[in-house]
Amino acid sequence: MSVPIELRDVSHFYSPGTAMQVAAIKNISLTIEEGEFVGIIGHTGSGKSTLISHFNGLLKPSKGTVLVDGEDISQSKEVLRAARFKVGLCFQYPEAQLFEETVAKDIAFGPKNMKLPEDEIARRVAEAAKYVGLRPEMLDKSPFDLSGGEKRRAAIAGVMAMEPKVLVLDEPAAGLDPRGKKEIHELIRNYRSRTGSTVVLVSHSMEDIANLADRVIVMNHGEIAMNGTVDEVFSHASDLQTMGLNVPEITRVFTALHDKGFDVPPNIYSVKEGVRILRALLEGGVG
Amino acid sequence: MVKDITFGQYYPSKSALHNMDARMKLVLTFAMIVCIFLCHNFFSLGVMALFTVIAVIFSRVPVKMLLKSIKPVLVILIFTAVLNIFYTKGGETYFTLFNKISITEKGVNTAVFTMIRIVVLVVLSSLLTYTTTPTMLTDALERLLSPLKVFHIKVHTLAMMMTLALRFIPTLIEEIDRIMNAQKARGADLETGGLIKRAKALIPIFIPLMVSSFRRAYELAFAMTCRCYTGGDGRTRMKQMKLGYRDFIALLICLISLAGIIVLNRFFIKII
Amino acid sequence: MEKLIEIKNLTYTYEPDEEGQTGYTAVKNVSLDINKGEFVAVLGHNGSGKSTLAKLMNAIFEPTEGTVTVKGIPSVSEENGDRIRRIVGMVFQNPDNQIVATIVEDDVAFGPENLGVEPAEIRRRVDEALKTVNMYEHREREPHRLSGGQKQRVAIAGVLAMRTECMILDEPTAMLDPKGRQEVINTVLRLNKEQGMTVVLITHFMEEAVLADRVLIMDGGSVISQGTPREIFSKPGFLREHGLDVPQSTELCLELGIEDCVLTVDECVEKLSLMMGGAV
């Protein structure tokens, strides 16, 4: 079976051929495997956005090849168009894309562009709305009458309704309050467990990446600086810090304790896990 | 990147031209552009070209940047040159094809003449925007037009609107880019189809743009109120406009150029 | 302690149809004081009334009921509003929608220009303000070429140049990346500690609220709790109920039954090290 996304030695230059030529990303080779949950981290300007815009062919590589589902997307317009639907890209602040009279019509925009039959579109709209937790009565409202968090979820549903093989989300929780953030993460998890589809998540929040992703790609100066499991990547705390990144707060606590010589693992990513380990240790110490 | 499209392409420097009073710069640029059209032969045009070269030197704007500003008008430049070469007749004939298409002395002269004119025009006007910030420019315009207040024209409001437009053009370009990408990612087809289909395809871009622009305007109004903006009355300016020795030297140079143009126009035959 | 802003029984109801809101009461019967030199953080989920409260504090909105008084000036008329805004400045969430000029220093000058300050004095204030927020070397750049954090610092400089006594920041870091957030928060903290600027910071980030002298929790238009960060963050259940959260270090220690509330990673590590002293 072919991999959903593969990049072979991809570079992208802005203002190519001029003195101001800047490489936004250079010599990137990577694969996103079927069913994986990949997190991408990197500070602003590290090339994350440029990178994900190559996944569905919104940007064309200056050098190298992008394969979606095993096919070079530069070979024809049809393949490129198919890639748009196979890789669902949801940008930062996606509520900016809402434009239709009703939420349902807006969610249907993608499926309609896929030229699907009416009943299939209706099914997908209902399904996507369910994934993001929009109640059926909300579908007939104007998207502009929704609350901030609801708008965000409606916009994400608009991408999910294309039923892409890979869902790529760029900072889906940016600017939301803690409850809104939690809801977004919940719905991503929910979507994945129900559809089993591949997800790529770009985030500034190390806590979220640690909790959601299987594999982490670290971008720095347009190149892949690290690519490995959550454990592998977050064990390089000092390297991450020099790149303007960090490790989750709870991991910082455990790494510090570990470094002080306490018998705790440094790779702890959730408070629950941390509490369990420390409790066992403290009770054992007393007994 | 779309972000690189600069509007009112200012080039920061401390050159003599940068330090001139924006009002004087505006008036003189306008006057000298009129002068370009007073030139009737290569000698007077030469004065104009010389003036431009001097201005460029005193602006310390790299020639490369000026060439960049000529690039967009290159097509017009070539088009007018070709048109002039083939359609203006007179003087010695250099070349004839099929008894119909011919290139004459007058044709070549006019072509070269027009090209120089356009280049000088573009360079002079872009020098103004390279050496003057958009704020200074609108400020200068506001002050130059302030006598119009007598006719109850709200000059300050107009100038403020211009400043805000200049400020928000790059932001809106970025926004359009973002919205277009988001809709393309949902399979929006903006490139193919007939006129009506394409116009329809713009709706998903136009509506979000309107919505966000209204929101921006609303928030901006709050932000301006918070900073005690109540219109033009009682406002002062950080950057004062004062005519200095530089401005009078510039004025003098312009007057000399004008005199040169008039004299040379008289002494040599008219080409155009 | 000198009171800078006094709020008594404040209620604000949006006019029907304004912004699609139909007679919505965003702030309900709020009474509180902001003291001079204080750093107050306001927490609350979206729609809890924080932003409306902010707009009432610098007289952009006039109270439907109750009073807002800034240094003895009640926010009841347009004229008083103008006087209040000379004392209380504001920084908004979206950096793009509050910068008015095409050059950084011109934007910082906008406020003092509106106040009718002498040109030479404006120049002095602008340079000083830009130096304070570490943006002096960028003074001739175009705002749209700056990073989000830099834009927000320009906006802060714009308030500083007006020489206000109080600065209200309405989610100034919501749209920034971690680096930009750090830049802005460090700047705000420095202004408060070194220049005695009174700060009201509305935020969603618990790690920012931790830095304040006092934290207010808002929900449903009312202030439902207030206290020092330690007092507030020792109640994670209560915070979650109102759509908020606590920092991970705080939660860890609370779960382990550590009595005094810790707020930072360092404090947490120190406390745990002490506890486990024997477990090495």
C-alpha cells in the first residue's frame, strides 16, 4: 500500500532567481504513514506553514517531488486536484473561510467541489457536524451567528467533510480559551478514533503535541531538526530550547527531578502519569 | 510572497532628498513631471535627464531599486516604442518592407524620445515615494490642501483615510492570500471556466474578506478612540514640516532646469 | 492604597441589534477597585464579560447601571471619556487592527499627537517609549513587516507615549507564538515593576495570570472570585467548572496533597525535592 504523503528532497524558495532568494524549506524528505498521528513543531518562520502547504499542492516545490498516495502531484492537473481532497488542509484561524448562508451549506462547500451526489453530500455534512459536536439545529443558522468556538468547529467540519485520507491542522486551537482548546483536542481524538485516518497537527503547545501525537517532526530554519517518537524528541530538552521551543511543563518538572538524582523517569507527559509515579515513590519511601 | 508587494515603497535613508520638506518635494516633482512634457528636442530632454540623474544621486536610492520600479512599465515602454517606430513617418527612410512597413528617421527619434520621457517620469515619481514615507506624503497633501477648508472640505479626514488605506493594503493582501488558500484547500476552483463561473468562484473569497474588513474597521475605531483620536482639531504633529536650505537649493535647481529647457527648446529644432 | 479605578454595581447591556446582540447583558452588578501600581489579571472563558468590562474601564462604553470612576472622574459623558482615556490606555488582541500608521514611530506618535503635545516633546516620548519596549532600532520600519510580538510592543509603546497611569491589555498574547508571548509579558511585567504602571491584563493563559498581584475570575458577567494567584490556583476544580485551568506544576502538587499552592516549575521541583529527600 502506498504511503499517504511522501516528500523527496523538497525545497521551496521565495523570490527565486533574485538576490533576495530565500529558502523557506530546504532538502526535506519525509513520509507520513497510514494511520499515523504526526505532530509538527517549530518556532514562527521555521518553515512549518510552507511545509504543510506542499502536502496538498497549494505550493509547488522549487526542487524535489511531492507524492500523495504514491502519485507525483506535479504530473497532471487531475492528480493535483485529487490531492487537494486526499489531504485536507485546515489553516490557522479557519473561521476566516466561512462564507455561506448556513453552516450546513458551508460544510458542504468542499464535498460539492468534489462533485459528489446530493445524498452523499448530506451524509457527509451530518457526519462532520457530529464529529465536531455541532448540534443539528445549528446547521441551519448563519455561520456568522455562531460563537467563536463554534465557528472554529464549523470550519474544521468543512475540511473533515471532504473525508480526506490525511487531515492536516495548523494550530487548530489558537486563540481559544482553555475550555475551547480542550474541546478541539477532544474532537480531533474523537475523529481519529472513529475514522482511523491519518492526522498531522502543527502546534506551539508542547503539552498538546505530547498528549496527541505518536511522532514529532521538529522544524528549524527550514530543515527537519528532529524526527522521532515523542520520547525521543522531548528527551532533547536543551536542543529544543536553543531552537526557541520547549518541552511540556510537566516534563520539565520530571527532567529536573531526574537530573537531581531522584529515581523518576524524565519522560512524563501528563499530570496523571506524574501523580501516579510520585505517589508510588513517596509511599514506597515511607514504607 | 505577496507580503513583499510594498505600497508606497519607502527606502529608509538619511539622504538630502529624504530630508527635504515633503511639501516641496511633492510640488517640485509635480512641476518637473510637467516639465518633461515641455521638452521638444533631445537637448532640452537631456537637461531633464541630467536633472533626474542628479536627483537620483542625492537620494542615495540604489539604481537597482529604481530599475525594479521601471519593470512594471516595461511592456508599455516597448509597446509605445514599437508603435512610434512603425507609425510615425517623416525624414529619411532607413528601411522599407513590402512598400508598406517602413522605418523612418522621425519614427526612430520619436520612439527613443518617448521612451526616455517615460523612464524619466517613472524614475521621478518613484523617487518621491522612495524618499518620502506615505505618512509624510499624506501629511504634505493635507497641509497643501488645507486652504480648501474654506470650502468646508474635510481635508484632515480625507488625509486620515488615505493613511489608513495605505496602512491596511498590505494587511488586506495577506488576508486575501489566506482566504484564497483556505478555499483552494477545500477544492475551490478559481482558475478555470467562463466569466460567470469565475465571478461566482470569487464569492467564497469576497464574503469572508468583507466580514473581516468590517470587523477590522470596528476594532480600529475602538483602538483610535482609546488613543484619544477625536478628529483633526487640536492635533499636533511629531514631524514638523519646515522649509530648509535644502528645499531652496532644490527649488533653485528646478528653476535652472526649467530655464535650460526653455532656452534649449528655442535654440534647437522641435522633434516632437 | 490609592484607588485608580472604582467600579460600583456596574451593569452593562448591549443595545439590541448592536453587533447582532439582542439586549445581551455582558456585565452584571460588578463592584471592584483597581489600586495604583497594582497588576491585576482577569481570567474567564470566552463570553464571560472580560472584554466588555475592559471597555467600560476606559470609558469606551458608558455603564447601563452603576458607576465607573477613574481618579474621581465618572465615565458619564464623551468629554469625561476623553479625560479618562488620558489616564487609562488600552492594548487589544489583534495587533493588526490597532496600528494606524505606516511607520512604527509615526504610530507611537499618534496618541500624543491627538493629545496636542508639543512636537519636540512627542519626539522625546516616542523615542523613550520605543526604547522601553526594545523597539527603538525598528522605529523606521513598516509595521506589517514586524512579528506579532513586535507589533504588540509597538502598541504598548503607543500607550506609553501617552503617559497614561494605567494600561489595560485585552488578551494581548492570544494571537502570538510562545516567543512573542514571552516578549510581551516580560515588557508588561517590567513596566509594572520598574515604572509603577498599573496593569490590568485580560488573558487565557494561566502562566501569565500567575505573575499578577491579584487575579479576578469572571463568569456570566460577574466577578465570581478574586485573590492572589496562590489562593485562586489552589482551587483547580472550581476553575475547571468555569472553563479555566491550572498550570501543570500546580496541579501536580495539589494532587499529591502539597498544601501551599506552587505556581512555577522551579517551585514545584523544589517542593518535591524536599518531600522526596529520603527517596533518592
